[in-house]
Amino acid sequence: MNVDAVVLDIDGVLVDVSDSYRRAIVETVERVHGGTVDREAVQGFKEAGGFNNDWELTDAVALYVLARAEGMSRSVGSFTSAIEGAGGGLSGARTVVSEALTPAARERVLTAWDGERHRAVFQQLYLGGELYRDLEDEEPSLDTDTRGYIHDERVIVESETLAALDCPLGVLTGRPATEAEIALDRVGLDVPETNRFTMDDPAGGKPDPDALVMLADRLDADSLAFVGDTLDDVRTALNANTSDERAYYGVGVLTGGLSGDTGRRKFEQTGASVVLDSVNDLPDLLA
């Protein structure tokens, strides 16, 4: 693959977030609502599309748990499939719940559902007490001063891989900017802020292609590979191809929620240009 630049996602590509972000999703809903889904079910929400923001994914899991308590009969697999059919994301989850419940039950769900509470609990679990105070400028409200699941993120990318990538690099992630900075520092990747797009930047979330196209501009690239661990990452590259004259390649890696032969097949069916076992295989591909 001959490209002028490479853009990297962070979660599932540079660091493993199965014991951090995904754990925080499951445990936030459990703490707030007394019931939740297992960690494997989170992947179903990711594959439904539109969940580049894990706070919104947490909100959708909460809607599922609350709707089930009000009599919705859908399994989590049926629920996430219906979200995909409704256009994906939190708006899709709202539509599915709205169609499944009576008006009275729907009103009870929406009364119990509290996005601000979800976010506060999520951030306290993920960051831990000390980082929560520093980054959120608030005192944690949880009973225990947690260490923070952010400290349990295993580095995936090897230093030799980063050294071998001698083309311009960018980062496109759904993380807030401060949390992206922490992850990049941990893996030892120095990317100028102008070549990063995070949750805090004014661009649509993946699979909206605007951020990727703007990064191609900033990296002065006529051809670009975007490496991600979700189907929406691949869709972002595909959407960029239809909206811009440059060449964009969606590269899927099997170190996130999608893995093995099943993950490879889903990436290929979505339209990935290539599927790698890990980002550490990227230098050989580009060579």
C-alpha cells in the first residue's frame, strides 16, 4: 500500500481498552441502575454504528436496561440489530425503545435515564479520584476513591513500529483531548495537536468523514491510510472516498472488539482495504 500519510485511531489500535473504557461502560450502568449487560455485549453496540462516543454508548446500554425492566422483550443482540436498522447511535437506541414501549412505560424510562449522572460516574471510574479532580475540576461523588481504569490500559503498539512509520502521522479518536494526550504519552507517540482530531474538536464523529478529510489537508496527503478497530473506522475512510478526490484506505486491526476470522470477515464485508492482526504489521504493509 503506497500512501503519503497514516492516521491512527487510539482505542483498540494503540492501547487495549477492554479493561478501561468498556469496563467503565458496563459498571457505570450497574452502579446507576442496578442492572447492566456483559462486556461482550458492548461490541454489539459498537457494530451497530454511531457509537464513537463511549458516553453515548453508556447511555444506550442504560436505555436497554431500563426498557427491559419496563417489559421490552428484545435480547441485547436483537436490540443492537434494531439500533443499526434505525440508523445507529443513541438516536437509534431511542427510536427502538420508543417503538417497543407504551407511552407510560417510555415516560418512566426517560425519567429514570440520566445522561449527566452516567457521564459523571463513568469518568470517576475511568479516571480515578485523582485524575477526576484534575481533569474535571470536581470532587468525586462515588463512595470509594477508585484508582481509575485508565491505568489498566495495555500498550499494543511497539516502539519499533512507531520508529518504522516514517511518513506523516495523524490521530483521529473519539477520546476527549486530555485523555488522548495521556494515551499518546503512554505509547510514546508525539503527534502535533494540529494533526489530531478528538471529541473536543468541531467535526462530526466517525463515520462522518470531515475530520479525516481535514487531516489529509493538514498532512498534505493525496493518499492516506486510516487504521482503526471498528467498522465505523472503515466506513469513515469509505465515506471520505466518496466526498473527496484523494485516495483513502480503511485498514482494520483485530486487536479491538473485532477479532479472529469473524472479525476479519466483518471488516472485509464492510469494505476494508486490508485487515491486519495488529498495528504492528503496518510497517510491512507500507513497505
